[in-house]
Amino acid sequence: MSDRPQPTVADGEPFAGELVAVVDESGHDAGGGVYYVVSAAVVINPAEVTAILRALVSARLKPIHWAREGPNMRGQVIDVVCQTVVAATVRWSPTGRRGQLGVRAELLEQIATWVHGEGVDHLVIEASDERINIRDRQVLARHPLQTTGGLGYVYDHRSKREPLLWLADAVAGAVGEHLIGKDSAAFERLVAGGLIAPM
């Protein structure tokens, strides 16, 4: 058994309101470095959207993960993103492999500001190991908006078993693959749906 602290997650806890943002990240090899991508997707009526996503996997036990899915499942997830996500954003940065934690903090702060502007009730971040989760919570606790009234939403970490996170995973994966020139089909669907700006 690993001696690393297990991540603190809020899996199964109710959402604090009907407007929920989910955040995920992905890293994409680019030459000697990485394109680090953080995405956020906002949904209304999280219970309804969760039911739609659970129906996609049916009896399958594993959660949806963009990097491991085939074209059929990817297409279905992008369909759900286009049908249910009311707002989305992506932040990214090229970085060296050892610079990813610092970039994560910078991009999460930007995402947190955007989420505040969307009037979200609850922000859910995909859990990593507890060391990274603690850093995420520190970024949010020290966010500049905390000195002028606060972020205006609650936040927690949840594992990939939270279906809403699959939406942000798909957005981050699609944008990352576009950035490195691997595949732009899903990205172009997000642009056509008005969720992501052309880049």
C-alpha cells in the first residue's frame, strides 16, 4: 500500500445549487515539453445531465476518459457536451514537464475567475493526489477575489467517477489534441456549437 495520502474527495455529495462548473486538465506531449490544458464546463440541472452521461456507459464500470476512448464514445460524449453545456472555457500553456504544477496553479486561478463571472453555485475539480488537491485549494483560498467578497461559490474535488467531470475531460482532451495537431474534429464541433472560440 502506498504511503502517499489518499485524496480527499466529495464523491456522492449533493451539489450546492443548479448551476455547476466542472474542471479537468490534460497534458499533451509537444516536442520536448507539454501543452498543459485546463478546461471548465458549466451545466444547469446537474442531476439530469448526470443521468444522460450514466446512460452512455450503461453497465460499464469504468468512467469515461477521453484519452482511452474510441471514436464512437468520443463522438457520443461530444454530442452530450454540445447538448448540455451552457458555457465552457479552456486555458492552456506550453511548459516543461517539471513546470506543470506551477502552470496548473496559474490556469486554475484564471478558471476560478471565469467561473465567478458565470455566477456558478458549485465548482467541482477532478481530484488528483492529495498533494495536488491541497495546492488547488490553496490557489482558490488565496484567489484575489477572496479579498473583495469571495469567489461566490463552493468548491470541492471529486474523482472521475463523477460523470459531470467527463464533460470537462472531453473539452480538455479535444482542445489539447487540436493544439498539438493530432486531431481537430472534436474541437471543430465545439467551435461550431459556440462553446469554444476558434484558435
